[in-house]
Amino acid sequence: MATVATDTGAARVVDAVKTYGTGEAQVRALAGVTVAFPRGRFTAIMGPSGSGKSTLMQCVAGLDRLTSGAAYIGDTELSTLSKEKLTLLRRDRLGFIFQQYNLVSSLTARENIVLPLTLAGEHPDAAWLDQVVGTVGLGNRLDNLPSQLSGGQQQRVAVARALVPKPEIVFADEPTGALDSSTGTEILTFMRRAVDETAQTIVMVTHDPHAASFADNVLFLADGQIIDEMPDPTTERVLDRMKKFEA
């Protein structure tokens, strides 16, 4: 079983249970998970389809409510917040990279990237904005609408939007799933640098052993429970561990 960090961490769940449906149709997506995500660290969450990895991330990030147990961002227990306060917490303290991009179709790439700061009445750090935009390769597409961008370019916008506000935690759901391997590696390298150089905290759900190798630690889920973890992962070690799920 995975060990649980003694530090309360940037985010954590305690005895987290999440069920969907009722009666015979009930599905237990999380079956009593307790784990902390350390500050300034990069954690990957892996597991087979239906293991609960995305549910865990969504509940920790306040995108979904636990059936029982508690989820915290820092010292803030999410269940104690009103819907409005939870929305503000997500806007002001968290960053998100979704598989579906979730870009605003009427805004340009630049406007989408700075949207969290615009909503908070703040301005981006110009030098950091330029660095992020340059890293994700969007310098000549900032004035384009999402409909004028490829899927990979839209994902780059989503990655930049999550990183530019310098949130306490970035939650990433398959952040390189729509990208070619070269661009994906560039973005993962940049996310790794954000952790090493600015103490960014990143929690990433992925099925890709190569992506997981950029993390400090990998948590493995099965049947709604953490069944193993791997510090200092490599692509080969993660791949070997994932093969055990198939077996």
C-alpha cells in the first residue's frame, strides 16, 4: 500500500469515498482513500480504466463532491465552502488542464490564457507570460480563436492558461494526450521546470508511462484504492508496473 505523507500538503483527502448510482447499479469509484500531495512536488496518478484516478483528482480539486470523507486544499476543507466560495477558491488558487481543453470559443488564445487573472481583476507577469507562451509554441497564434486552432494548439493554450497565473496547484488530466510526442515532451519538461524552479505543485492523471516519468512520485490506483506508489519513476519501471494491472 502507498504510504501517506505526514505533511498535510498542498492538497489531501482523508477517508475519501465516492459512489455513483444506487442499489445494484451503485459504483464505488473511491473506496476510502487517504493521501496528501506535497507542496512543490509533481505527483502522477495512474491506473487502469475505471480505477478512480480521475475521480480522485476531481474530488481533491473541488470539481466533484465526496460521498463521505474530507478533501482539503491547504488547510481549507472543501465541504465547508459554499458553491460561490468554492468557485473563487478554484479560480484564485488552482490551475486546471482538461482533456477537453474547456476554452472559451469567443476569446482569442491570449484572452483564454489570461482569463483566470482577468476574472480576478489582476494582470499577468509579462515576462512569465512570454516564457510560457514561448515554451508551448503559441507566439504566432495568440490572436486566433479556438476554432482557428488545431486540437494540439488548443491543448497548448490550456496548459499555458493553467501555468500563467502561478496557482498553488495545477491539476492536469492527460495534459499531453492531444499532442505529438515531441511537443508533449517539451510541455512535460516545462511543467517539470515549473516544479523545480518555482516550487509549483502539480497533480497529473495520465496513462502514459513516459509522462509519468517526469513526476517525483507515481500513485497507482485500482478499484478505487491506492495500491502502490513509485518515487523517482522511470518510463521502464512504470511500464513494468502497469503490465501487472493487465496481468
